[in-house]
Amino acid sequence: MSDLSLAMEPVTFSESGGVRYLHFGSELIQGAMRIRDPDEIYLEYNQQMMAWLLFLETKPGMRIAQLGLGTGALTKFAHRYCSAVKTTVVELNPSVIVAARSMFFTPDDDRRLETLQTDAKAFVQSGKYQNHFDAVQVDLYDAICDGPAVSSLDFYKGCYDILKSPGVLTVNLFSRHKSFDVNLNNICEAFDDRVLLFPESHDCNVVAIAFKGPLLEVEWKEVSKRAKLIMEKTGLATNTWASGLHRENAHQENKLSI
């Protein structure tokens, strides 16, 4: 699908049981928000996209890039709970930007949030943002929803290039489609095989975590401790993160080493 057709995809909505959903002209869900708690990250895979918090301490001057806005769930969460962090959102479809603000209560741009209507691949390859971001979150899907809309090796190398060292990438993948192996292989090549996977969540989503920088070695009990702290501070459901990562990834039996 061309960049132009991606930008022109129609944005539609539905509501059920107190939850508002985002669609791109089909029944496939592109994001969700619990209406009574709009700053909550409602979907499990979206929650796991915040897993960079396990490995990076938030601090003044920290920058994250969100490639693909959706309902703004990650953007709202970072804006509320990561007050020291500046977020740059990259979203090609202007209707998604309008919908995120009007229907899903994403805040307007301010000193901690900037929204760029541009193509994600062009953004990471522009050269302007080399070694610029501490964390990058990638959730780029089109109306077909059969795999990430941008998935080339060049794209993931661009993601690597815009990360600082140390830096962490999280990517939403679709596990039961041929795109999964293509994306995973490209992420592994771009990040020197320094990649972890969460267990598959609802609707076949699998979040990959990739690392740039020095070797990371930490006891799993320390990862669990960190996850608990994040849950206590933000309410994010992190209680299964450490056990899920431990179970899902080979050669990580004694400690997390990547």
C-alpha cells in the first residue's frame, strides 16, 4: 500500500461496554479506550509497548518516539506518568491525529509533546534524528491489519540509528501471519540479534523488544522488582512481564542477558 493510500484511509469508530474503538474503515480494531478512564492503556499489547520502562530510568531531557499514533494510548500514558520525557509522535494520516484528539482525548502539542504528520520510514532515515531518542515505539498498521505497514530492513536500521546508546525499541507484531518472520528477522539483523519477545497476547499480537548499547545483564528477580515498581507508580499491569519474558525467550534461564 502506498504512503498516499495509507494517509487517506477512512477513520471510523464504534463503542461497546464502555469501550471506544478505532477502525480504519473495517471491523478490525486499531486501538481502544475505556471511556471512564481515557488515560489507561486498555489493550495488553499496548501496555507491553511501554516495556522500555523496565530498562531505562526516566529523567529530564529523555526523548521517546512513537511511530503510529492510533488512539494515542501510549502518548497519553507517557504524557501523564513520564513528566520528564518529551514525546515525538509520527503519524501519516491526518484523520488519525484529529481522531486521537477529539475522540480519544490525546492532549494537544506542548513543550513535552510534538506531533509530526509524516511517513515513519522517511522520519527514521532522514538523518535529522541520529542518536536522538532513548526509546522508540513502533505500532504501524493499515486497514488490512495483516502485519506492520512498514517492515523493511532499512526501516529497522533507521530505528536503530535514531536510538541513543543505551536505547530500547518496542514493536507490535502480528504472530500468525507471514509478516511475523519477515519483521522479526529484520529487527534481529538491525539490532545484532539483541531481541526479546513477549508471549502472544490477544488477537495474536506479539511485542518485540530490541536493544542498542552495552550488554545488559540483570537477575530476573531485579526485573520483577522493577516491574512491580512501575505497576505501583502508574497502575500499568506489569505483574506478568518478567515471568513472560523469562519463559518465552531461550538462553535466559539464569538471568536476563542480552
